[in-house]
Amino acid sequence: MASFKELIRQVKAQIREVPVAEAQAALARDAAILDVREADEWAQGHVPGALFVPRGFLEQRVEEKLPDKSRELLVYCAGGTRSAFAARTLLDLGYTNVASVAGGIGKWKEAGLPLVVPRTLSAEQTQRYSRHLLVPEIGEAGQAKLLQSKVLLIGAGGLGSPAGLYLAAAGVGTIGLVDSDVVDVSNLQRQVMHTNASVGKPKTTSGAATLRALNPDVTVVEHALRLEAGNVLDVIAPYDVIVDGCDNFATKYLVNDAAVLTGKTVVYGSIFRFEGQASVFAPGAGPCYRCLFPEPTPSELAPSCDEAGVLGVLPGSIGLIQATEALKLLLGRGRTLVGRLLTYDALETSFREFRVRRDPGCAVCGDRPTIRELSDLEWSCHFEPRPVGA
Amino acid sequence: MAVHVEIPSQLRPLAGGQARVTLEARTVASLIEALEASHPGLKERLLEPSGELRRFVRLFVNEEDIRFLQGRETPLAPGDTVAIVPAIAGG
């Protein structure tokens, strides 16, 4: 007589069942493992390395996830019943090396074997980041990564403002702001993280308020200080990626050297009038800032934005490119600007890309580095123009 | 060989305000001389008194840094673009 009991008995007779210990051994042999429970069960903990296809979607989705039908495959569920049915279906689909884990997750836990609890999004986060969740290259896993990431913004000004705003909007979980300056009304032409009401306040305070108001998920850490050899290593230590939006060569070289010495990736950006540059310096994978420019431009030839002026929209473009690179680094997606120098001329609307390489003779990341500790750049190199025709 | 040179904004005052000039030159070294001949003052912004390339200016032939080609002896072909990219630090 037909019944569930009869059906499961029949199915179990047709498939192979293995105890948890054998499942664990199979994993060490690089077997694939498939969890066929419901999404809420998966979210509470699953076998490390398992793929997830709820049993209701098994026929439709499993072949895309597991194209090799001869690969050793283990299936599990909560107690071993759903996985038995799933194993039967997998045999029907042509999988030749399938076994169901007897007792499922229940037995796995009893045996004290490890489980992974995925970081999941709250209902509010699922709404807030819904447009990210829909992008295959991001999805829930990518968004969870961003929420766990820490990005340090050196400078909360022209470049730091757009970068900060968009990284906060994207849900980067921790954003550090480094700036020793105070908001001036002349900043507001381009430093869009600050407002009229924050004139006179420290940029870190002002910026933090803006970012927190945009996204309460973000922890903003205020570093209201000037970076120096004595503090830079402590400041950068907790962060995954550094976004260099500073406005002077001394800090650029200091941050570069600290990043090379500690293996941290820096997303470089700089602007002058209506031109900008961007790149990514990843220690070990490509050049550093010193490989590109072993020395700074003498001060007379490199006036600051305050002295030379700057097209207000320019840092918006470059800062956004930096934020984009930071997100790609955190997500591990796309092709970054490592080994590539991007230059932008806003008046021409032209972008150029140049190949930049690690210099084996680089003072800090070369084969025989001479810079092994940090120092504050004494920027006194002076440019002497020669008389024309001499 | 007609070669294009891209002039960064800091140097445009020395190049008559132009962002792009076209010159005849067979190597980067002779290009710099040709630039100086028509726009005096540019050479010393690119080269040290010793003749070495200034370390805060990068020269690229098409996409390649001349330091990883033949330096100032890098040959130029018709239609090549030489870009002058100085270090900038605004933020």
C-alpha cells in the first residue's frame, strides 16, 4: 500500500547512505557536498564548503552548480530523509557517484563537527542593499563581505568626500576618516561630505555625521590627527584597504611606505586643477607609489588646491573611481587598477591609461630596499629654473 | 616621424597653452630637444641638469613607461603618442 513509510524505504534501498564519519573523510578527498534544506535552516549553520540548493529547486539548479556528474557528491539535510529523496533525484539526473549522509546535520552536530554560520542580512539591510543583492557579482555573500570590511580614508576633503559617501552608501561596515583640518566655507565648492552647518567643525566630526546619517549600518571611526611616522602604523593597522585622498606629497610617501611595510593595499588618487590620476598599489602584486614617482614635485611646481584652484567636480570623479576600486578589492571582483595608471582630463573628457610596473630598484619595495622604517618627509627639494638658452 | 606629445596642464603655459603638439622626432631624447627648440623652458622641467629624466615626471610612449623601454633612447614610430605625466598631490 502506498505511503510515505513505504516510499522512503524504497528510496533508501536505491541510494547509498554513508555515516557522518565517512562524509567527513570524503570531504578531505575533495568531494562536493550539497545541502538541500530550506534557506532559514542553511542560515543557522551549514557544513563548511557546502553548496546550497533547497530540495524544491534541486532539478532546476543543481546541474549549473555541479556540472561534473562523475565527481564524488554527498548530500545532506537535517536528518537524512530529504537527502535520501534528493540522492534518488540526482541519480535520475545522471549523477553517478552520490551518497546521502545518514542522520544529516543532526548527526554532524552530535559528532562535534564544525558548522559555518553565514553572516546574513537583516530585513532592513535586504531592502537597503536590494540593488546590490540583485547584481550577480555581489549578491548576499558580497554584501556581507562589504559589511564586514574596513576602509580607511586618508583625507576627508575633496577626494575623501565622494569616496566616503559612496562607500558608506554601499554598506562598507567600518570607515575610518583621517583629517586634522577644520571645515572652511571654501571647501564646500567640492567637499560634499560637509555642509554649511559644519563650517568651523573638524572635518572628521562633520564627515562622520554625514556618513552616519546616510547609513546607520556604518561604524565611522574619527582619526582627527595628522599622520606622521610615529602614528601611521597604529592608525592603518585595523583596516583592509586604504584610500589615499590626502593633499600633500609628504603624507602620500608616508602612507605608501607604511602600506608597503605592512602589506596593505592603497587606492591612489590625486588631482590638480582639472586633471586627475588614480591607481591601485598592492604590495606584492604591482608597483608602489615610489615606483611610479621616486621623488615629489618641488613645492613651487606643485601648488595645492588652495593655491592653484581646482575644478570642484574633479575630485568627485576621481574619488568615485577610488571608491569603485576599493569595492572591487573588497569583493574580489572585476579588474582593478593594479599596474595601471589612469589619468583624466576633465576639460577634454579624456581618460588615458598607462602601464605601471614595480621598479626593482624602488627604495621601499624593490629588490634591495633602502627604506626599512618610516620617517617624515622633509620636503625641501628646491627647483632652480635655469635662464632660457643656458 | 610625426609624433604627438600630450602636455599636462602645469606645462601648457610653456607650450603656448597647447594640450597636444605634433613634432618630428626619432627618439625620446630628440623629441625633448625638438620640444625645447619650439617651446624654450620645457626641457629643464623634464630633465635634470645632468640630462637624466626628472624623478617626479613620467614619460610614456603610448602606454609604456620609457624607464622600462630604452629610456631617452626609446625609438619613436610615426603616430606614436608621448605622454608627459608629472606627480600631483591635490586632494
